[in-house]
Amino acid sequence: MSQPKPITLSEARERVTLSIAEAAYLLGASPSWTYAEAERGGLPMRRYQGRILVLAQPFIRQFEEAS
């Protein structure tokens, strides 16, 4: 499996959802930690067809508030 293309914050602003790998890249965290954090409710997410998708706009607000 190939690595996803790194995403910038400005690209994320134009999206509705982000993958766990993309959110992890923006956070500077591992995908496994990001997945666990989403499962705990620490990241805004929705399940869709077995995947966890991070909701981009609420995630960005959290990301900016924490900076």
C-alpha cells in the first residue's frame, strides 16, 4: 500500500472530509494514534462504508485552537 500524498492545511480547508492518514499528517502524529483518538471521540469523525472519515472543518477549527 502506498503512502498518501501529504496534504496542506489550505488543501484541507477545501475538503469535506479527510482520511485518518491525512489528519495524522496534519497533526504530526501516527495514523494509529489518530485512529485511536477518533475512536475515543477526540476528533470529529463519521463512519462511512466501514471507513472512518475526519470531518475537515471541525477538525481544522480544533487544530487551529490548539496551535
